Amino acid sequence: MNNKKILILVVILAVSLVGSRMITSEATINNNDPLISLSYLNKVIDELSTALNLKIQQQDEKISTISTQVSEISAITGNVLEVVELYANTTLLNNAGKSIVREGQSKVLVGTRIIADAGTEIILRYTNGSTTAIASSLGGLSNVTEGYDIQHGKAIPANHLLIVPRSDGRGVLITNNA
């Protein structure tokens, strides 16, 4: 009889354990139960949308500021760039407005110095050893064609692109009539 009581107790215990486990598992497997609530999702989306709109507004303000600065710089430097071509019978003026080539003269005078500003590009089409570089203590003229620096007093080769990197007195010197 003791064995029957023990057997009945074991069966009741087993049924209660298995039954409670099945009830618990059904509650967690329900597909209609959302992981998050709709109100929480809407709140997070609104916060992200507000933050994104703020960043876009800040970027638009930066773009507007930069655009204004570019316009101001363009207005200041618009008349600075100038192409100077020296042909026969041309008149080249210095910064003071005085002619450095006499009227009717076909060549620039020997000893004429042409000083350039930063960023000036120089291409001498025909030199025949008639021009030399004017350099500063920081360096000479950048020969972009061959990739070296032309130092003070060195001859400038024909048809080479030269760039003046700084406004520190660099330029070219006419050493003889070409």
C-alpha cells in the first residue's frame, strides 16, 4: 500500500510539473504579443527624426556660411588674376603704371624684373637663355614640367610651366635681348 501511495504521489507530481511547464511555454510563444509597444516605437522615431532634422539644419547653415565666404573671396580676388602675354610692340606696365617696354620697341628691356604673386603661372615660349629666375630665401620658381625648383640666377627653360608658390618677390629677370 505504501508503494501505491508513493506511485500516486509521483504521478501527481509529474502531471503538475509537466502541466505548469506547458502553460508557461504557451504564454511565451504567443505571436500576437509585441516585443515593444507602438507608443514607445513612435516616441523613438520622433526623437530620431528631430535629431536628424537638427543636424540637417546645422549643415544647411554651415553651407550657407561657406557659400557667403566663397562669394566674398571671389569678389575680392576676381580682378587679381591676369594673363600677361608679351608680343612684339606691346606695352607692359609695372605696378606704378609706368611702361617697362618703350613704345615701338619689340623686346622687353634688359634688366627688367617681372615679380609675380602667389599662384602665378609662367610659361616662357622662347627664352634662348634670355631670362633667369628671381628667387627668395624660401626657394625659387617651381618647374612643374620637370618637377624641380629653379634657383636664383638659373636660366629658365622654354615651354615649361613655372608656378610662383608665394608672394615673396619671386619672378623672372630679363638678362639679354632675345
